[in-house]
Amino acid sequence: MDEILLALQRGEIDLDAARQKLNVLQIKKIGEVAKLDVNRARRTGAPEAILAQDKATEDVCRLTLAMAEASGYALVTRAKDSDLAALEKSVPEGYELEINRQARTCLLKRCEHVFGETGRVGVLAAGTADIRVAEEVVVTSRVMGCGVIKAYDVGVAGIHRLYGPLTEMTEQGVAAIVVVAGMDAVLPIVVSSHVSVPVIGVPTSVGYGMGKDGVAGLLTMLQTCSPGLAVVNIDNGFGAGVFASLIARQSCRGS
């Protein structure tokens, strides 16, 4: 970093080049386990999340503590019970831990750290079996500084349940709506045919027979003839939350 700053001072590089070089430097190596991209949120607008799935609990804790120290907070997704228990015992002084057991996420942050609200997104879940993925969307969106309006169990099997929450989201000026659905996963298509904002569909691995792993729902969403619907991968609540929040941020900048 000193070399970059000295080069800037000597006039060998300009401010933009210095900023780019400093961004590249902001990758923190934790032993031989991982390289944390602690500057990702500043560079791309999307946070670096620690995916706990298939990681040893010891490594999840090390990475979480290092990220929180470097960035002021750390978001962990797909956390196991052992991860949550270990993190609850490892909270440093001056930090707080927020756990969402439905979403299997936890957020370790400095007590004074605040996520400023910029824009709003809506989150709908077709059935109660889809809530775990929908809650991952909610947590991610809030970490990215977006207000969230959510409604669950509004699937097409009882389509009358949809219109109240959809009216509220429209009146509250959401910039994007994330719709989480398993089984036949028709709900995102219905929603996109009723609103003028982008809709992000998230197929879930919920259903019977051929649909049980989410492939049927994914193909249904991809085959829609209703424009305005983008689709993320199966159970990818984090990716949908990031995408919707980026849209909301851009919408606020343009208004």
C-alpha cells in the first residue's frame, strides 16, 4: 500500500489507478484456507458472503471473525448448527451476532455498524416450504442496505392471497420483487405479468417426483412468455437478494 501511495504522490499514477490497485490489495488470506475479498462491497456493491456449507466449523469461525474485523461485519450463509453454536461462543467484545435460523444465516457486526437504507425490494414466497430461501433473500437485501416488504404463502393454489401484498409492494414503491417458489413455480410468472418493476424468480428444491430437486420449477420460469422476469439458480436466495438490491440502488440514484 505504501508503494501505491508513494507512486501517487510522485505523480507516476493517477487517482483512479491508485484506487484500482488498492482494491486489488484488499484480499485477505486466512492461513491456507481462503482469500477473503474484504473490499468486494465497495468495488461491486455486493458483499462477500461466507458460504458455510461443506466447510469445517473451525474454518467458518476463523473466516467470519477475520471478515468482521476487516469490514465491520461478516455475513455467513448456509450455516450449520455447529457453526451457529461456535460463533455464539466466539463473539468478540464490541460485536453482536444476529442469527436467522430459518434462513440459516448469521451476521456478525460491530455494535455501531449500521446498514443505511437505500431503496426497497419486495419478497414473496409461494409456500411455507419456500420460506427458508425467501429469508436468505431478506437477510441479504438488508445487509445491502435495502428495506424489505415480504409476504409468504401466497402461491397460485390460492391466488387471491397474492393481491393484497402485491398492492402494498406497488404502493410502497419497491424497485424489484423477488419471488421464491417450488413445485410448478408459476408464481413469479404471474407476478411479472402484473407489475412494472423487474421480477427475480428463485426456484426451490421443493416438490414431488421430477420436480423434487427444483429442476421443473427452474425450467418453468425459464420458459415463461411473460417479459420482465429474470431467474437465478435453484435455492439461490443470496444471489437473488444481491440482484434485487443492486436494482433498488440504481433506481434510487436515478430518481
